[in-house]
Amino acid sequence: LRYLDLEGTNISRLPENIHKMKFLHHIGLRGCMNLESLPSSIIKLVHLRFLDMHGLKASVIIPKGFGGLTNLRILLGFPVHVDMDGGWCSLEEIGPLSQLRRLTLHGLENVPASSLAEMARIGSKEHLDYLDLYWSSSGWMELMDEIEKQQRQHAAEEVLEKLCPPPRTQHLHIEGYFGRMLPNWMMVPNAATGAFKSLMILALWDLRCCTKLPNGLHQLPSLKALHIKDAPAIKSIGFEFQASSSLTAVGRGGTAATSAAAFPSLTHLILQGLCEWEEWDWEEQATVDVTAGTMAMPSLERLTIANCKLWTLPSGLANSKRNALRTLKLYELANLTKVDNFPSVVELDVFDCPKLKRISDFSSLHKIRIVRCPNLKVLEGVPALNSLMLEDA
């Protein structure tokens, strides 16, 4: 037997003699909510390559010695526990798993110190393509002692600092993190470029306490999709988020400073649930040379902004030289009054923008949907329009 899938069953424990299935490659336990523990004999399945524990209860017991499963390639839903009496942390068992391609960790709020997170040796897993990191902030929010809350926040910040992905990682998802600051490897440009230069997809969800978006991402050469969701403490996005990078080139004539485009490969951007966000500081220079690649986000094709207090779309975004953007979706922008100067956009959605008065200068626009924008007075400069949906209710 090589494949064992028990997804969604009511099983409460796996057989203790599971090690007799010595050629087992795949175990699927997703959604087995009644499972109490993994049997200690599972560590003898030396050929095991896939283990999915998504949806198991947080208290499921991981046996010591789990790190002996060194052939694991995919480990999903791994629950993080700390045995305070014995000083053991389940993250310790992740350390030897050097062949991992995909890894998701749950319960990182249980890790009290960065030294325990360091045991996972995430940065040394040279084959790791896909990394998901999950915290739960519910217990932290229920704390009444402010000093303890601050200590927990500080611990979360230190733990994430030690979970820096290796250069090969292409997909990174962080959810539920309640630290105040994002890690240095995400904030400092040079560190970010070296830390995960192959990153293509980044999702940052439920950043309850972060007040600043990471300013080290704009140099990532491969980043194609960025999704930031539910970050209620962010009130503004500064110019440094999408600032062009200065590079020094050495040639026969000496050295010369050149600029590299910020987010050069980004095609999809979603900013959703930044519910207190009011300002986006982004002004492109009037002499932007698009062919030289110095306009920020030159490859951007799809942009969604939802549920915020943004007053206006910045001039660096609404740029007449921007020619890749095809789809623009604006949902629940409480203070937005106008949308104009997007000549390449083909499809536009504007939903629940109560102060919006004007939409203009969309020379390539084919399709527009306007829903619950009661103060809209002007729609002009849309010569290619062939589909209009207008809805008030």
C-alpha cells in the first residue's frame, strides 16, 4: 500500500502498527476533526513523502522523532506545539526535513521564543517552493494584561524573523500575524532581494497590528502577484513602497547610477480590507522613460482596491504612460470622488463608492459596471465603450 486517504472521516486514531505499511508514500488526513494524535510508529515510515493534516484540531499530538521522516516532500497543516515541561517544540521536528517542497505551519502563536522557531531551519531548506505560515490572534486579543499582550506581540515578531524563506521559495502566505512590524527580511530592500529572489506570489492576510506595508518588496525581480488583505492599522502607504531602486553600473567610462523599476514583474495587485487607509503617496516623475523600465509596476495588468477610505488614486498609478493595465476593480471606497486617466483599462468595476462623482479618460474601456454610486454625475472620455451596467440597489 502506497496511498492512504482518510479525508473527512471520523477516525479518532491511526492504527499503532501503521509502520507495517512500510512502503506508504501518501497519507491524507485533511478534515479528520476527531483525530487525537499521530501514532509514534509513524516515524518508521521512511518512504513517506506526503502528509496532509489540514483541518485537524489544534491539540493533535505530534510524536517526538517526527523529524526522522526525512523523505517528506509535502507537509501540510503541521500544528505547532510547545512542551514547556520538557522544553520540546514540534518545530524542532521540522529542522531535519531538508527535502520539503511545500510546508504549511499552523499555531505559530504558541511559539514563545525565536530560538524555538530557529529550530525549524526554514532558510536552509533549499528545495522549498511553497510556504504558508499561520497565526491565530484570538487568544492574544482576549488577554487583559497589556504587558503580556506586548510580550506576545514581541515574541511573534521575533518568531517571524527566524522563519525567513530560502531563495528558491516561489509562494509565501502569511496569515493571522499580530506583530506590529513585519520582519527585516521583508522590510529592507537588499535583504529582501537576497532572501527570496524567486518569489512569485505573496499573500499577507489578517495583519491586525501592522502599521506599515513592507518596503523591501519592490526590488523582487520575479514577484507577479501581491495580495494584502485585512490590515486595519494601516492609514497610509508611503512613496517608499513603490520607489524605484538606484543601481550602480560600472563601465569603461567609470560608474553610473541607473534606476530599476519597482515591482518590475508584478501583474496582479489586490489591496483589500485596509479599512482605515486614506492616502497613497505615489507621484511619478514627469519625465518617466517607460522603455527604460523606471515606471513603478510597469507590468501591472489587474488591480483591485476594496474596502478603504482612500480619497484619490495616486498620479503614479493613474498615469497616461501606463499601458499594461487592463482590469481595474474598485469596491467600497468610501471617500473616492473621481477615477480618471487610465487609457489602457478595458474593464472597470466601481461598486459602493458613495462620493464618486466623475469617471473620465478611459479611451480603451469596453466594459463598465457601476453599482451603488448614487452621486455619479459624469461619465466621459470612453469612446470604445460597448457594455454598461448601472445598478442602484
